[in-house]
Amino acid sequence: MLPTTIVIDDKPRCVVRPNDMKALQRFLRNGKSYLLAENPTGAVSFRAPNQDEAEKWRDALSLHLAWSGSEDEFFGIPL
């Protein structure tokens, strides 16, 4: 899948790149307490990242790769 921005009440929270929709749903379910830490009643959604968010994600991936990490091990970054 392409990078995906997780949005809480219309505010971007993190950018992730799950393997498939099942992985994205699992991340949303398991990470709900982290994602909603500041607003436990917030609405969780996702969308394609805007240009700035995608650039931050690419920069973080480049840094991960420079540290000898693999692209398959890199999941995402908080915003």
C-alpha cells in the first residue's frame, strides 16, 4: 500500500505504510489508545498524505535506510 495519514478529528496524527488493508485495520485497532491519547472520544479516519506529510515520511524512510534498516521494516512516523 501507499503511505496513509491517520487522522483524528480532522488533525493528522501519523503517516504509516501498511502492507494491506488488513494491516491498516489492525494498526488502527491496536493503536487506538495511542492515537486517541489526547482525545479519547475522537473520530479516527485515514486518507492519502498531503505533500508535506509525504515528504516527512520519505525523509524518515531515508534516514531509516541510512541506518541499514530495510524498507519492509519501516512502518511510519508520528506527525
